[in-house]
Amino acid sequence: QITGGSVRIDGEELLGRLRALGVASLPSRAARRLRDGTHGNPLHVRAVLDESPPGLWTDAGKPLPSPRSFRRLVGDRYAACGGETRDLLDAAAVLGVRVALPLAAAVGGVTEPVQAVDEAVRRGLLIADTARQPWTLAFPHPLVRSALHDALGPARRTTLHLAAARLVDDEVAVLHHRVAAAPALDAALADDLAGFAHRAAARQEWPS
């Protein structure tokens, strides 16, 4: 099953299993990220730990790496989709765990978004909330997004992040996408980040 089944473990049990696997130094924030990114599924937790050392996924700005078995399953379904459906999935994977359909369609350059959503939902790669407008898209499991994101090459990922930076209207999201798209040090981007940090500190928005 692409959702990984219903067996889950809570935070304390996860920390215990991590210690048993010799991962005693994993910060609690990273442990929570591992739990949330796998929905606490023990098999997925073990697969992520076996295939991806924690140092590769402690960056909260990127999706948790997907296990090989998950990537194969998602990749097969993705390959069977039409071009516009793949474009929509690529955009959604870059934009986040939940996104408005018009934004995902604009970032992906999708001209027939309803048909693309229909195919992605039928293949079990997206969930669509059509009860309100605009429609919103989500993934049936966090690792589905991870697998799709992992499959994007650097050029494709950069193109999508740059498109997103031009289209989103939240300053934090704009900066996130600009950072994700930057292939090298960028003085102008650094200045913008420092300016944002200064304003956030003045508002005592410490997490930001």
C-alpha cells in the first residue's frame, strides 16, 4: 500500500527504537520529523534510517528522503501518467504538503488542471479537496511527496522553485523558494534574508 498501512508508533517508542539502532544522538526535532515524515510507520522508519543517514535529512526545508521501495512504487505510477499530470505532480512536490490547485497548475504550466488532478487521484498520487474553492491538493502519504521530489533533477527542481518564487505572495515562501533555487552564493539573496531576519526579530517572531 502506498500509504504504508495503519501500524504506527508514537514519539517515545520511536526514540526507543532509534536508540536500539544506535541512533542515540538524533535531536528530538529530527526524531519528530522522522515520525511525521513516515506517519510513524515502523517499516518506513527503519528503511529511511538504513538508507539515509540522519545528517542527510535533518534540514527541515527539504522533504524526508524516501526509501527505495517507495520510490519504485511511486515512480511506476508517475511514469504511467500523462505529461500534464506529471507536471502538476512535480509542482505540487516542490510547493509543499498542501497546495491550492491554481498555484500548482501555474507553477507547473498545466493548461488542463482538472483532468490532471483526476488522473493523479485515480493513480493514488494525490488527494483533492473539492468541497471548497479553490480546490486544494495533498499527498496520500508524506513519502509520496518525498519520492516525487527526490526524482526531480536539479534543473527541473530549480525551474519550479523559481516559478514558485514569482507566484507565491508570502515573503517566507518566496525566500524559501529562492534559497532552494540558488546554485551558488548570492549576495542579493543574502541581503534579503538578513533584512527579513531583522524585521522578524523586531517583531519577536523568533521561529521565523
